[in-house]
Amino acid sequence: MKIKKHFTNEYILGGGIWVRNFTKDNNTPITVSHLYDQKDYGLIVRNEQVNSIRPKIADEGISFSKIVIVSDGYSFAKRHEIITQMPSDVCVLAINGSLKDWKLTGKKSINAYVVNNPYHECSNFLPKQNGYYPICVSSIRTNYNFTQSYKNDVYVYYPTPDESFGAEYSEKYFIDDYRNPVCAAIGLAYQFGVDKLMLMCCDESFEKERDYAVRLENGLWTYPQHIRSKEIIDANLYWLTHQKDKEVNVVDFSDAGDYFNASYINSEMDALNFFVNGEEPNG
């Protein structure tokens, strides 16, 4: 693994961008990859202005050693039901469309809905008027229409400043989210002190071939940009699982192919054993 150093940071290449070692204490956290089009700067600044009044999640002193990140990927409708059988101390971080389709209200709560989409279509993730609204953890750059419409408390995190855009802030910590909610949730999990992390349905897979889609080894299909996102996520998992002074175990219970830095599981029993008995998957 080639590691690039810049100031006091370390980076590895994933999905064509340099992914920072967010576990390394330093005084100059910087994202060196260009993540925004110049035409979007006005919207991003507006989002930051509106969201700056929100309380900061970094000030809350949250601690969870067991965390599952749940998205609305392939098999979500059936697969996420097993969360009701997980121990009560498992923290659930929901992302993407999983909030709208959450079936476990009253059985297992979402600890936080994590969101970082800066554009207006972010409002498509909102539940119905009388839907389920857990606490939200939002990037300060999330679209302000979403955060203003959200019907529960919204806490904000600050993305790691990048060289080409973004004001400098003095914060307890920054989150390297790469405009990807899985990466945001991984960064938050690290800050919460995670020891065991599961990615559940964190994929963008589908059954039938579509234009420009790529076939996966399991027979499902996805788009090239989602393969790139998966590589960026995997680079984040590299830093999470290669800490010098702490071991973090990561498993993937999704359908987008294997990660290099997470053990793949494909059965509900393995998923439950990971948290219930502390067992590692066999393969």
C-alpha cells in the first residue's frame, strides 16, 4: 500500500482520490482531493450558513463500541429486520433511503440518521409527514432545505477542509466524508470509539442489466461510479483497521463484492454472531 505524506497527514489512493488517515492525530487536517465543482460553491456556502446554528455532534461525547451502518441497498427490506435480534448496545447509523423504508419502528430504533447530500434532491430522503424521524447527524454542508424540514434534532459535523475550497474551522474533530454517507458514518464510528463495525446493505446493486452497468461476480449489476465509491470506502476502512494502538473488526453484509479491509459475510447467523457472541466469520 503506497502512502503519500503531505504536511503531517498520510494518504492512500482509493477510487482515484487521496484518502486521508483520519486516525492519525495531527494539527493540519486537510483533504487534498478536489470534491466540489466551482459552480456549487454558492450552494455549499449557503448550506453552511444556515446549518451553522445547529449543535455540534463533536461536543456530545458519544461512545459506542458496536456499530452497524445500514443503507437501502440490495436485500435491505428483508435483511435489516435482523437488527431486532442484535444486542441493545449496538448503535444503528442509518444512511441514504433506509430511513424512509425503516420497518422496525417500535422494535429497534435508529440511533442517528447520517446525511451529507448538499443538493436539493436530498429532500427525497425525508420520511412522510408523520414518518419516523430519529436524531439526525448532518454535515454542515447538507442541503439546508433538508435540515430545515427535518422533524427532530439535527446535529452537525464539519467535513475535513480541502485545499481548494472551504473555510478553516477550529473543531474537536473533522469527518473525512468524501461526499459519501458511508464514509461519513465510518468517520463518526471512529470518533465514537468503535471496536466492531458492520456495513449492512451499503451497496448500489440491482438484478437486471441496465445501460452502462457493470456485472458483479455475484450476478448482480451496478454502475462504474458505485465501484469507485466502494474503493473510496475501502480506503477509509484501511485506515480504520490499521491503527497502531487499537484493533477494529469490520464485516460487510452487503452485495457489492468484497472489500480488502473488511471480512465478507453472507448469512444472517454470521451477522448476529458478530455482535452477539463476538465471533468472527469463517471466510
